[in-house]
Amino acid sequence: MAASEAVYRAIAEHGVVFRADCPSRPILDQIADKRSMMVMAVLVEPRRFNEIKRRLDGVTQRVLTQTLRRLECNGMVERRVLPTCRSASSTR
């Protein structure tokens, strides 16, 4: 018997129900979202928001913001505020 078949059989025998309030649901929903997977692929290293946006052709700022917030909320990415470099003339 294949491992996956054994898992399915155990689920059926024990009456496991994938309840709406199951803690794994938000993570599974997040993984199933195509934009989340594209963002995760871009974030193999830290990047600024606009750099992420440039790499994801066709993704709007609004959708990218929502996606990043969901990923952060679900603990899949960590947001860090990176320092900006200012020129000497702009620090008056």
C-alpha cells in the first residue's frame, strides 16, 4: 500500500474532517494562492517593495501589498524596515 493511500485510509477511518476553523487552513489557502508563490520565489533574499513589484510584472501595488500583508500575518515572511541612503544635499 502506498503511503498516500495509507494516509487517506486513516483519514476515512478516523472521520477526520477538515474543519473551517482548522489552524492550518490559512496557511493552505496562502500556499494555493499563485501570487503568494511568486512573491515567495522573489523573496529568496530581502528586497524592497518596489523591487518586488518590478520583478512581478502585472501585479498591482494594491495586490502586492495585500499579498505581503497576508504572508506576514501567516508568519511566512518577516518584514524589516531597511535604512535608506540619503544624499548630503537632502539632509538639510
